[in-house]
Amino acid sequence: MKLQQLRYVAEIVKQGNHLSAAADALNTSQPGVSRQIQLLESELGVEIFQRTRNRIIGLTEPGEHVLAIAKRVTADIAALKSLKADLESADTGRMVIATTHTQARYVLPNIVVNFIKRYPKVELILKQGDPESICAMVENGEADFSVGPETQRQFPDLLRLNGNKIDRIVVGPKGHAIFSEPELTYENLAAHPIIAYDTRYTGRWKVMEAFRRAGFTPRISLSAIDADVSKTYALLDLGLAILTNVAYNPERDTGLDARDASHLFEPSTTTVTLRPTSYIRPYILEFIASLSESLTVRELRSALKNAIIRE
């Protein structure tokens, strides 16, 4: 078994099961890639890919496990290759953060500014996605860590750490009837259309589950993928947006008003995910520790060590 073969498996999947595209990305020939995959399947005694008329159409069930291992191994090898340079130049390098729109737009800016002032030679890269896709980026080795809300899908190969809790608010156009209500309740909220997060976000499920437990089914007028889009349509009076409180700034969000809804809906918990088997550079641990008072570099090192022992 060769490391190269595992790289081929991961690249084929990354390229949508197109052998020619994988070969181009790997600077090799399509017959060479095909041959190496066949040799790997022969050695393992299982078929990794489903095929029809000599065309790959997807992974087999054993192939899913092979892919997961291939991603871990290739990511770990990449980390090992960068280890020497990182140790020699502790204040240089790059840091890739996978995060959601709300975190990138409202939570991270000041933290990023302070980090860059301290480490001007570190290139910082932000990759955005929904809560599950950002964890997948970490799992695949595309990002050093992720910052976002909880996910419904479990990522057993990742270390998950909880950070700050963020309360929810109701946002709508100034003068909306909801802001003159003596008390904010499920009933008076459900009387108005609601702008909700996309179903990929746990915030939507938490909000809808709270309404369900209270015996109300609000009408969803629009599903949006981020807070800015939600606020844009709330300003047009298409519905009330239920957001985290970090997403609202009365000085910037002119024309909008907000009301605390923490007594109705569970807060969102900011979570950080890492691959415990990867080498985590000191400045990355420092950045993560700056996200929450509950996270320290010492505690992060201990959590990573314990996660590796459990594996």
C-alpha cells in the first residue's frame, strides 16, 4: 500500500469521481491513476468505487471507510511536512479558519485584527460555509480549525470544544407591532411571519422546536443562509428575523429594531473543532484561546492530548 494510492482515492472523490480531472490535478495520467486504484483494491480485497461501464459513479460502503482514512493520513503527512518549518519559524506561516457568516462578520473581526497585529507574518485565510461543511473542511484537512454553532451531524474524528453562548433576539422594522407588545411570547410572535435560518443551521431547529413545545406553528415567510440576508428582508417587512444578538448593531442597522428573546429560545453555543491528530501550531492555540474566556492554551493542549489518548 502506498501513500500515493490514498491521495488518488481522495482526489477522485474531490473531483466528483472524474478520473481525468483527478489525474490532471495530480499531474499524472488517467491510466496511471486507474491502475493504482485497482492495485489498492486488490491489496485490500474490497472494491472502493462503484463502477458502471468502466466509469466511477461513487464510493462503495467499504470505500467510504477507505476515503475517511485516506483523508486523515494525507492531512497528517502534510502536517508532518510543515512541522519542521513551523518549529523553526514560530511566528510565520498560515492559519486557515473555517467559519460561518455570522462568526466571520460579527464575532471574529476584532479578534482577527488583534491577532494580525501580534503575528503580522502569519497569513490568515477565512473559509465560509454552513455549520456542517466547516467541520468537514477540518476533517478533510482543508482548515486548521472551525468556529461555528453546534451541528446535528457528529464528527467522531474531531475534537469539539464549547466556547461562548450567544442569546437570541427578534429583529424587525422599526414601528413593528411586536415591539409594542408588553411581553414577548410565542403566541404574539407566531402571529407574524418569521424569517428563519436555512435547515442546515441548528439555530432554525432550536427555534422551531421551542415553538412546537409551546404549541405554536409560525409561518415561515423566508429561509435565509445568513444574518445579513435575514435583516435585509426583515427591513422590507417580510417577516421577523430570529437571530443571535451579535448580529444586530443599532448604529449600523438603521431602520431596524430588536428585542431580547433569550427567555423563549435556547442560546447558540459557539464551538471550535480541531483534528487532534494534527500538529496544531502555538499561534493557532493562542487564537482559539482568544475566542472565549473558558478556553486557555493550557486547557487546549490538555484536551488535544486526552483526545489522542482516547483514539
